[in-house]
Amino acid sequence: MPLVEIVSRVVHILCAVTLGGGLFYLCAVQAPALAETDDATRERVGGAARRHWARLVMVTALFLLLSGSYNYYLAIQASRSGAVELAKFYHPLMGVKILLALTVIFLASLLSGRSPAAVRARENSQRWLTVASLCVVLIVTIAGVLKIAGHMKPKSQAPPASVTQLHAEQS
């Protein structure tokens, strides 16, 4: 059903934009701004922002995993049915994209978490936010390659002789 496919794609893109954009914001704006404040302000503001960010990370991660899995399933089904032909590099590149996406979700979850590991990771938050942001750039690049070069329309096949003869007779 096309409506479900459209909704899945829109949800996937909106969640990716929200998570990726949030990481860029944290990396380029919030982390440097908080670094200029005193420890008490940094803890108070950073803690409040982190609680809101953690909820957003959980929701976007869930919907990214669900919609991404469904969209990948649709691509495989389209390939199997002959509607499209996937390039030889499609699955390996998709595997890299999935691993990068899992890395981004892990880092966003870790940096928004409350565990002792999360507290240690936040001591180097600028580094981990930069890594996550670079992963987002790679994911977007791979997604573009897969969308443009990964799906090829099947080679056109010559129509059966009876159809060719029918067209010739009608002319």
C-alpha cells in the first residue's frame, strides 16, 4: 500500500533529521556554550537539556529502527519482484549505513544517559559529538548514493513476438 510506504519514509526522514540535527546542534552550539560557563551552571543547564534530549533520542531511535527496517524490506521485495534491480554494492553499502546508524544511536543514547559510563563519556562529549556528527554526514552521503545509484530500473526486454506483430498489423 503506497500510503504506508510514504508514511514510513516520511517518519524515517523526520526522525533522522531530528536526531542528526540535534547532534549537530549539541556539537556546534550547546557544548561550546556550556564550556564557557561555570561548573554549577553547566550541570544545571546541561542536566535539564539532557533529560529532554534523552526522551527525544529514545523516540527517534525507535522509529528510525522500525521505519528503516521496513524501508529496507520494501527495497528487497521490489528487487525480488523484478520492479527494480539493486546495484551489486547496494547491500554492502546498506550494511555500512546500518552500522553507522547504530553507532549514532548508541552515542546519542550514551551522551544523554545517566549511567556511570554516560557520565564518563560526557567528560569528552565534544569528541563523541564530533564522531556522531561525522557518522551522520556519512549516513546521508551513503543514503544519497543508494537512492541515486543503488536502484536501477530493470533492463527493458523485447516484447513477445505476438505483441510486436499486433502493433505491426494495427499500423
